[in-house]
Amino acid sequence: MDLYSAPEREGDALRVSPIPALSEDSVDQMLVLAQRLRAANGGLLDEEVIDAVAEATGAPAEYVRLAVKIRADKQRTNPLETIRAQYLTLEPNTRRFVLSGLMSALAALMWALEWKIGSSAGNYGVLTMVATIFMAVGGWNMLLSRDPKGAAINGVILGGGCFGMFAIFSLILQAPVRIHATAIIPIVIGSAVGGWMLYRLLEKYRPQLGLKDPAKERQELLQQLVQLQDKLKQGEQRVTFLSVDIVGSTRMKEKADVLSVEYTFSEYHRFVERITLRNGGRVHSTAGDGVTCAFENPASAYAAARTIQSGLVELNQFRNKIGEPIVLRCGIHTGTVNMPDGTDITSVNFSHVIDVAAHVQKVCPAGGIAISDASSIQIPGGTAAVGTERAQVGNVGATIWLPRATPARAGHSIADATLSVQPPSPVVQSTP
């Protein structure tokens, strides 16, 4: 199992302890959390965020950078955001080098244009000021290097690159300026030494300048991410969902009058809710004729589903005013959900577990119950106690429970509804 390092306090120092790595989806979720934390503090997604997410998930930093790019592609951001996402996929030192090279090239272009077209303000015209701004940005980028060596290389790229690009742009624009090629040597040496010295000075006086140490900032962000993750995990619970649906409900509604439909379906909803509560569950949601119920364990959900199927005889006989028997399909699946308040299951609106229960229900034969393998193994007697017929929904296997006799197919009146033995069906396969 992969591990990631989470910070813990030991005296005044931070140390790391191994915690199980998160899933692939959690890397993207952690990126969203980190981006929101940065935005709340007026910042943007940067290298410290990427490093903190990498440490929090156990994923390589290169993978997190790729995840940033994929998120930008999915969100269909504007061209500038796309370029920024591509830029963030580069290794940190490479990004610094690229930015230094870009700033030096832009500054060189401004100075070459200044020499070419001149300015009413003399040598300190508008273009020169713009060039100075570009060089200042490049210098700040140099100071943000991770080590003195990186700062020296950035200095060389900024100073030497600017000189070289100025010569090239002057030649292209035919600017009236003489350039001594030998000057490149002292410029490169001076830029490297200057970058190294400025980095050392910044490191020495960082607290006095009110600047945060990148390593400490990353650790603080990592702490916030882990604390958020712990809070989110406090609401995680194993829940079993039962999805119930009426077979051919649209056709049934078309043939009956509005009042009969409203009365019958209201009675059906109360019928399902009563049995659910009796078996320790809760109705999670209703949509038309479909009902989703939640239980603490698969055994309770299975007992409720069987009671619902067997109780249809009484519902159809005394409370069905449509003139056609109600026939149900049931699907059961168990998994982990995250309840925001930790207790109210109805607060779970979007869950893969609910989706799987609904998909399993759709492949179930009329009058039966389809139970995913994640649920059936927790029922007393296991899968063998449910049945032998199998169904497949994507990569989720399910076992089908069928009564020895099932309701007659839709189309018969309630009075004529009889019980007919349903022969085994072949394995059903479906892709959600």
C-alpha cells in the first residue's frame, strides 16, 4: 500500500507520519480543496499547493501536475487558463527557467524597439520602462528559486538571455546600436553571481521582509488539507440502498384516470415507507414511481425488499384503483457514503452507491430482487441463500432473488391476476 506523509507537531518542529494513500479520484478532490484554500487567502494554485497535494495523497508531484492539466481541459477554461495549466505541468525548476527566458526575451524586445523607434522621453521612454518591469518580474522569479544553484542559473538566463535576445532583435529590426559580442562573458558571470548572492540575502532576511518560507507554507497547507480530509471522513458510513421501481408504470398511468393514479401511487409510496421503517430503514428519496430507501445493513434491506414483494398481493387487492396489478423490481447495493452532518442520510444527494443500486434494479426481472455481491456476502447464508441466477452491471455482479411464483405479467386485471411460475432467465448484462 502506498503511503503519504501527514504533518504532526513534535515540539516546535514538524515531522511526518505515514497515512494510507488516497484513491485516484481523491487527488482531484484534494486539488479542488487546495485551490479553494488558496483562493480564500487570495492566492492561486501554485507549486506549494501541488507539493502539498502530492504529500497528502502519496501521488508523485508529476502526476498531480498532470491532474491539474486534465482538470483545466475538463473545465474548458479560456486560453490563458489552459496555458497556465500547461505551465504548471512542468517541473518547478523548469518553470522558473522558462519564465526567466520569457521575461528576458520580452525585455530585450522592448529595448530593441526603443533603439529602433526612439522616444520623446529619451532613453527612459515608455518601452524602456516596460522592459524594466519585465526584468523586475524576471528578478523576482529568480529569487523564488528553490536553491542558490537554481537562482544562479536563472540569473544567467535572465541577464545573458536578455543580452543575446537584444542582439538578435536589434539585428532583425536593424536598430542603430553597436553590440560587442565579448560583453556576453562578464554579463553571464555577473548574472550568475548576482543571482546567487541575492538568493542568499533573501534567505537571510526573509522573516524581516515578511516573506514565508516555501517549505513551511507547504507544510501549513498540508496540515489544512489533512484536517479537512479528517473532517470529511468523519461523515463516512457504510450504507445499503434499496431501489424500488414499478414495471410499466407509464403505460399503467395512461390507461387510468388521474384520481385513481394519484390515489394508487400515494398508497404504494406509503406501503413502501411503512415496510422500510419497520425494518429499520429510511426513505431516502422518491422520484415518480421510484423509491430509494437506506438501511444500516444489507440484511435489513433484503428483508424489507422481500416483504415489499410479498405484500404486493394485499396492496393490489385492496388499494390499487388503477385496474392493473403493480409489479415491482428491486435492487440492493452497499457502499461508503459521506453524510455532511454524519447522521442524516437524506443529506446524501450524489453517491455512486445510489447509482449502482438503481442500475442493479434495472436489470432485475419483474417481481424479483437483484442484490449486488457487495451486499449479498453480508446477508446470513451469503449469496447462496439469495439464489442462483446472476446479473452483471458493468463490473458489479449481482444475484437475483425470485419467488417461486411471480405476479402475472402486466395487462391482466386485478381480479384476474394469478400467480405463474417464472422460469430461470439467462444472465443479464448491462452497462450503466
